[in-house]
Amino acid sequence: NTNNKQANSNNHEDDENIGSNTTTTIIPLPPLTTLLSPNGTIISDISFLLDFAIIAFPKSGTTFLKDYLNRTNETHLHQSELCMKRDPLDVADFVRRYHALHVRYDQPRHPKTVRFGIKCPGTFYRTDDVHVYHRYFPKTKFIVGLR
């Protein structure tokens, strides 16, 4: 019976723990100048900057959730709403802010000890927001709030 439990627990390992007997390769944080041109154009992969996003309808508890998650040292969310619409300046502003946070928290590109997120109510009815996530942040996890 103990062997069955151990076998079952091994089936549920996440991808990051597979081969945990090997040394983890640290991928350093790239300089901001390799991610963003001087005029604000995205010139490289920025998907690693955003681990999760709280997207929801307004008045569905997003502020409470943001404040709750910010109480731990394992997550960081911007204090105010940070929505990235189709305007390239929104994305460039995000890259500057969140790259600086990665530097401040001494986070490599991989593996991270802090997960970075944003709160953006209203994403459901602004299709441009969804396109930004699809284009720049395809691996971002979503916390969805309904009302």
C-alpha cells in the first residue's frame, strides 16, 4: 500500500521537479536594453516577467485578492491596477516596471522565488487586453473572478 502511495505521488510531480537530482540551471535576468528598444518597442521575449494575472469583472474581489497575495514574500503585485491594452506604451511601461522589480528582488529569469502578477478588472470585455496576453504573455496563469 505504501508503494502505491509513493507511485501515485510520483505521477503528480510537476515538470520543474522532474530530474531533481540534477543541478538547476539558473538563467540570468537579461538587461532591459535587450527587451525594450529606446523608443519602447518590444524586441525580445518578455513573457517571463508576468507569472499570473488577476482578471475579473469590476467589483468581484480583485483588490482583496491582490492585497492578500501581497502579504507573502512569494508573490508581488503592483499596488494599483496595471492593465495592458493594445497601446504599445502600456506594454513598454509594464516591462520597465516589472524588469526593475525583478532586479530589486534579485530574481533570475529562471528559477524564480517570487511570482509576479498584475490585477486588471475589466479584461473580459476589452478584447484588446486578451490580444496583449496572447501575444506577449502566452504562459501567464490567470486567476479569474466572476460576479
